[in-house]
Amino acid sequence: MEALDKRREHVIALFRIVVGLLFACHGVATLFDVLGGPHGPAPDFAAWPGWWAAVVQLVGGTLVLGGVATRAAAVLCSGSMAYAYFVEHQPGGLFPIENGGESAALFCWSFLLLAAVGPGRWSLASRLHSRRDDGDRRVTRTLPSDRATPM
């Protein structure tokens, strides 16, 4: 378990990247009729809720993918999937396996987890934050090959 604890930040970041990418792909598919197109009929421009859900998927998924405003975007994405589950899927049966709402339920809980744990180290926000802390001074890193070899 210690080995997993050491890699926790990496796993969280990879989880965030994969979930954000998959969610953004749903939005791209619906809005631009690519990647297999929308699941069901394509929504008209600004039609509620389909078109707006696709915009949330694209924008929210992209923000989560990049690790920018991750917690706020994840809360929005989680809420949109909770709405999708309870309004669109749940009337068709109690359990997600009965009503076709597995992906909505998984995305909802995945985004809720990301909202709770944050983006992890591999995020654009952490990179921007570290640069802001450095001010105008340039940060250089010494690579092992740059070190002087003892004689």
C-alpha cells in the first residue's frame, strides 16, 4: 500500500485527465457531430437541455482535463450528470443498469470525487500558481547531467 500512497497524486491527476477527456468528447460529439455523433437526435442550437448539456460537457470536461478551476467545473459537471440521471434515466427504472444511466451515474460520482480531492499536481492551475509565486524571476532546474563530476 505504501507504493500506492507514493503515487497518489499521479493517479489522481491521471484520473482527472481521463474523466475530463471522456466527458469533453461527449460534448464534442453532440455539438459537432463527430466521434460517432450525438447519442440520439442532435439538439438544436440553444435547445434545453440537450445543447446546454453538451456545452457543459465540452467546457467543463476541458477545464477538468486541464486542471483549471477543477473543483468548480467538477461540481457543475457532477450536477449536470445528476440532473441527467434523475430526469432522463431514473424514470425508466430504479437502478442504472435498468435505465441506461450507468455513464451518467459514473460521471456524476467521478466529478464529485474530483471536486472533493482537487486536481492533483499535474494541472495547469498548479503550474500557473507556481509561476505567480515566482514573480518575475526565472526558475531554473539543475539536471543530474549538469552537476559537476567529482574527480
